[in-house]
Amino acid sequence: RTIDEVKNLGLVLSEYSNKFYWEVLTCIMICYIFLQAFMIPGSVVFSVILGYLYSFSVALVTIALCSATGASLCFLLFKMLGVQLLRKLAPERMDKLKRLTRKYQNHMVIYIFALRLAPYIPNWSVNISAPFFDVPLLHFFVGTFFG
């Protein structure tokens, strides 16, 4: 695609968003959360679209909310399915890791926040590893929302 086609697409999206504000915003949010929940690449495209179509404050809060909600759904999926599987495959390692992280249990919000800001740790790895370390869902959500 050329830059002119992208500009034209942006204008069409902007006009459509002006007419159907809540419908477009809701559709973007649902798609964003779906991509985050199932670790499908592409949520950055929705971040750019939100930044183009809406004010900075609306885009920022929407991106943070969608990221935290989608990551929390991914967290819950792995908590229900992955933790039991890993405990069966490597019970000794799981016990060792749990003992290591138990002393930091009261500071999980800060650790999740820091992991989200660290550029060398993929977000999907934080999403799937947090249930293994018994990070409370609320701490995970808050750390992801602000990180």
C-alpha cells in the first residue's frame, strides 16, 4: 500500500467514527481485547487507530483498559488450563519457583508494572507466567493497566 491509500483510509475511518462514535469505539475495544486474550499479534495497529481517531485521553484510557482486560483473560485461561499441566510435567521446578516468589507476594503489582515497562520481556510471557507464580488477578490487572 502507498501512503496516499493509508491517508485515505484514515479519513474514511475518521468520518465513520464521527458518525458512529460508540459503535466504532466498541468494535475496536472488542477486537483489541480478543487479540490480547489469545496472544494474537496486531494490537499495536489498534493502538495507532485509537490514537488517530480519538483524543489522547480517550485513546490512552481505552488502550490501558483493553490491554489489562485482554491480558487478564489470557491470565485466566492459563490459570485454568496451563498451571495444572505444568504441575504435572515439572512439579519440582514449580515448587522451587513458588518458594522463590513467595517472599515477593505483597509487591506483585509493582513487579507486574515493572515487567510491562521492561522492553526485553515479551508481554505474552508475563501473561502466561503470572498464574504459575500465584499473582492475584487484581494485582495483575492493576499492574498491567498502569504498565
